[in-house]
Amino acid sequence: MLLARDSFGKTDSLLQVAQKMNRSDTELVNLYTQIAWSYLASGDTANTISFLRKSRALAGQLKFEHGLISAYSNIGLYYTKFG
């Protein structure tokens, strides 16, 4: 789990990187997960689950098995903690 001291600044930086990336890249799946955990560190649970879902959707589109497994695991962790 990514925990940042300056989670707002970190989230903004990660979002800027995501906007510049190729949408069909598996790295974007991983970046969405990092963004999600950064939002969680700042207490923004709505954006946390939103980016976890984006990660899952893109991993599925790309048939990125490792990313899909990771996304489902992270979503499960989220719902275990926040219901």
C-alpha cells in the first residue's frame, strides 16, 4: 500500500503522469492503483474505489492477468476495511 506524507501533492503528481501515459499500457493499471492508495492516505475513499475500479477495468481490457488479480485483491481489501 502506498502511503504518502504529502498525499495531496503526491496524488496530483500521479494524476499528471496518468494523463500523459498511453491508455493501453499496463503501467497505467499499476499507476491507477498507486493513485487509489494515495487517495486513501488522504482519506478520500470515494476516489480510492473509483481508481481501483479503473485499474480493474483497464487490466481486464488489456487481458493483463497479474493486474487483474491485483485489482480484485485491492478492491477486496478496500471493501473489507470500508464495507
